Amino acid sequence: MNIHQTGVLSRKGVVSLGACLAVSSMLLLPGRSVAQIVNMTDGGSTASVDLLSGAGMYNWSVLGQNQLMQQWFWYRTDGGNAQPINTIGLAGYQQNANNTLDVFYQNSQLSIEIVYALTGTGSGSADMLENIYAVNLTGSPINLNLYEYSYFDLLQSGNNSVQIFKDSTTGKYNFVQQTSGSTAIQEGIVSPYADYAEAAAYNQTLNELNTQSGLILNDTISAGPGAVTWAFQWDKTIAANGGVDIFKDKTLSIQMVPEPPTVAIIALGAGALGLALRRKLS
């Protein structure tokens, strides 16, 4: 299913309550509906995102074989339990091309926008650029804990290994690599680097996200071989009416991938590209 447009909010609208209400009204008009599943396609690669459930992005295929079980975001503000970001409430989304998606969630306190851009090579690898933009809609600072949870089953083998890396200067987490033989998924964080990380056997981290109050990831940096998962956590204090941008880039390949320093160099341009894409979609 290729969904081109429904009610959508531009980045400028993120800080405008009036624009948000206008979008909400559009979604309630007779004959309009918000689909749950949005598909992206490019160069022999497909990715599917369920906008209305914690499944999030649950399919990423290269040359017809799915390698992803679940990748999605959880959040909490000022303590309490983490919740999937879809519980904030879907305000709208936009898909101007088959390989892009701009989705927007909002409640009275917080808005979170995610921009995806999929690029396939047609020869066994694909790249996914992501930009997450969170905005504090209140008149007071809020403490945001944002988590990215990832469960890839490369080659559908249940026999994967994962390693998370730190930036040597800041001591924060900026790269992860999961492998099964010569097939690999790697993700580089362009900015800001994550404060905490966790590699684990399935489904330890998922259970923690769903049940543990005040969760702080445990900084375990490797897991496997077996069914493995990995997660990142960003802790940010967002000023009243302020926002925070997170830029990431990941590559899925059936061939061995570059070493982390090489990938970091490749990813340097991802932030500018993601910002340009979001402005284009806005």
C-alpha cells in the first residue's frame, strides 16, 4: 500500500497550536482515515511502519528477505514508565515519494516528528536515514528520556551477535553493529550521541521498557550469539517551547560492512541530508 498524503503537520506547525488543531480537524473530516501501515520502497528494498502500534517499523527487506522484527521508540517525561511514542497520539503523516515518510505525534505536553528516507542499491544493501525531532509544547522545562529499541533477526537465523561502541572523546554511544555471518545491520548516530545503551538477549530490554519505572539502560555493550536486541537512550532537558533533534543513519547489507570509523565518516553528511529532507516534506 502506497499512501501519499493524509493530515500532516509541518515543522513550523510543531510550535503552533493553531496549526496542530487544524490538522486534527482535517483528520476528522468525513471520508478521511489514517492508515496504520505505511510502506517505503527503493532500489530493491522495502520497509513497513505501523504508525498506530508499538510494532513501529517491523519490516525491512532487501532483495525480498525481511531482516527486522521491531524497531521503535519509547519515551518518558519526568519519571514514570516508558511508553511507545504512538501513545502520544498520531497527528498526521506525509509521504511525498515512495521512499520517504514524515510522521508526527502530539499531545498537550510533547510532539515528536520522525522523518525516514530509504535508499536501496538493488544489489543486496540499503540505507535508512532517520531524523527525530521532539518539541516541548509547555511553558516549563521538561526532562525527556527517549529510547530506541531494535530487534533484527538477520537471515532469520536466531543466531546473531551485536556490539555497541562509544565515542572516545565524549564517552557516549554513537555506533552499533549486529552481524550474522556476512550479513550485517549497523547504525551510526550523527548527533547527539546516546547517553546510555543496552545489548541483550531477546526480550530482556523490551520487558524493561514495558514494565520498569524510571528505566535507565544498563550499558551492556555486547550480546550473542543468539536472538539479540540493542537499544539507545537519550536524556534531554528541553526548555519551554524548545526542541531537540536526533540524526541517525543505518545500513543493512548482505556483505561485510566498513569498520566503525569509516561508517562515522560516511554518516557525517546524514544530519544535513535529514534536515533538508524534513524541510522539503514540511
